[in-house]
Amino acid sequence: MAIQFIDLKAQYQALKQDIDARIQRVLDHGQYIMGPEVTELETRLADYTGASHCITVASGTEALLISLMAIDLKPGDEVITTPFTFVATAEVIALLGAVPVFVDIEPDTCNIDASKIEAAITAKTRAIMPVSLYGQPADMDEINEIAARHNLVVIEDAAQSFGSEYKGRKSCNLSTIGCTSFFPSKPLGCYGDGGAIFTSDPNLAKACKEIRVHGQEKRYVHSRIGVGGRMDTIQCAVVLGKLERFNWEIEQRLKIGARYNALLKDKVQIVTQRNDRTSVFAQYTVIIENRAAVQEALKGQGVPTAVHYPVPLNRQSAYAGLSRVSGAVTHSEWMADRVMSLPMSADLDESQQEEIVHRIIETLSKD
Ligand SMILES: *Cc1c(COP(=O)(O)O)cnc(C)c1O
């Protein structure tokens, strides 16, 4: 069988009965917007992470945007983040007229370097937005400590890390606010767009809920500016179905990631995993030279790969005049030229994985 980069079909086949039944129930009760599955999912996910509140929203991007609106981010304010991420992280900051301030990553984990954050703080800084890249949380204790000293909010961009743990606590519940995405290929995905915000602060939870429906306090009473940011009932039903074997999937992801590590670590540079946290491997990523040629050779042998991400955000033209770089971001730029993600999903079987590794090692040795 051909190797899939992410095998969503195998997952659906395993869960088909339950997911189909849940979708059918929504079609039968007809509450397509804010139906009972929405609250059911919010309760389940809040329990899972340990956060007091979960607010489902239209996407991961919307989760980040609504969070920033909930803390009342103003034009000219600054938010410290990493340039080595998906564009949405910085996009929502710029969309509100605020300034993304880029701090470099650690050269081994690819996550924001907490030791460089304090130098980026100014009188205009309002928040720090670390990204749990590829599924592994950043140094959240250190980041929370810096934030507390400077009265800043920490928003974890956990779009890739739902299910990961940091010092025994779940991603999305590691700081004031955590945001995740249910984009189909994420560790917990739906069959369209979806996302969620997590917080244990009741005022922020209330603000997020209101902003999600046009800043509506009650029907037709608008005390703040909001968005149309709800997640559809059918998509919530799909995520509820996915939860049926989510714990098994997380175990599989950890196992497959550990196996990749063991098989590859002496052959190629890999992203370092810290001992006090896990990664759910939204991506399994290696660091290589001559990437384009290696990708092409692997493609010819039926091994799909991808790049997350080829251009650091400080180099994107849209952000040229709207962002600021604090210090140098040389590690981010170096990584952007060399990272390559390998096939990864809970349904990837051992023989397929060995095949992938075998072909990578063979390709690199010919280089
Ligand atoms: C996927 C992703 C997002 C955006 O999520 P969507 O649901 O696609 O809007 C934001 N940040 C990171 C790091 C992501 O990987």
C-alpha cells in the first residue's frame, strides 16, 4: 500500500460507525449551530486538559484571534512570538494592528528560546505567544515566570500539541490561555475547520464566548466588538467521535516518534525532545542538508515528505513593515532551510515506518 503523509482514511475506517452515527444525530435534531454536541465537546475537552473552560471556535486561527481580542490587544501593542511557525501565529497579531516581535528559537528543539524573551520586552509588550511546535511545548515555566514579572499574558499556540504533556500537565492548560486547532491533519482533527480556546480565568472565558458570537452579551446586546467565530455542531460531533480512540492514538504517536528517534538518531539530526515533556508529533521532523534533492529522491520512491516551514515569518513580505525582530533570528533561518517532515499518523504501521527509515538512510548515504 502507498505510504500516506498523514493517513486520515485509515482513521475514519476505524471510527466510521461512531462518527457516522454522531453526524446522523445532528442531522436528525437539526441544531446545526450551537447544538448540544458543542457543549458536550467543550466539557469533555476541558476535563481532558484540566482547564476550567473550553470555548470551541471556527478554527485554530480564530482561537488565537479571539484570545487576543479577549485580552483587549490594541493597535501598537506588541506580542512576542517565534518566527519559526505557521503564519497564523503572527497573522492574528498584525490583524489587530499590533506588532509581532520575533525572538529566535533554540537550535535543538526549534521552540522559542525563553532566555531571549526578556530582552524583547518593551513598555508596549502585552503578551507572549509561544508555539508548541511539532507538538512539543516550549519552556512554559520559564516563560510564565517572565510574564508574571512583567505583567504579561501567555497564550500557548497549541495548534499542533493537543494531547502533549509538560511536567505532567496537559498542553492547552499550561498558561493563561491555550489555543488549539481541529484542522483535519492536526493530532485531534475534525472534517473541516474547528478550534478551541482553553482558560481557567472566568472573565477571559466569558469574553471569549461573547466575542465568538459578535460580542453579544445577550441577544442583540453588543458590549464589545466580536466575530462570527463558532464551530459547527457537526464538526463538534466529529471530534467527539475521534475522542473514542484518542488515548490510543496518543500512545501510538509517542511510540512511533520514539521509534523514529531510535532508528534515525545516529544517521541524521533530529529535533530534540526534552525529558520533562512529551510531543504528540503533529509533525515528525528531521534536519538535513540538500533538502530539495532528498525530497525529490524520496518522492520517487513513494515516500511523501513536507516542509514546516520553509520561510521564517520575519522574511515574509507581508510582515516586513508590520513586525520587529529582537536580536538575530539566525537559528530560525538556518532551520527553515533544512527541516523536513516525515509521514506520521497513529495508523502508520511498523513495517511502513521501517521502509521509510530505510529509504531515508539510503538516500542520504548516496548524497
Ligand atoms: C494549524 C496551525 C494554526 C492554525 O490553525 P487553523 O485551524 O488552520 O486555523 C495556528 N498555529 C499553528 C502553529 C498551526 O500549526
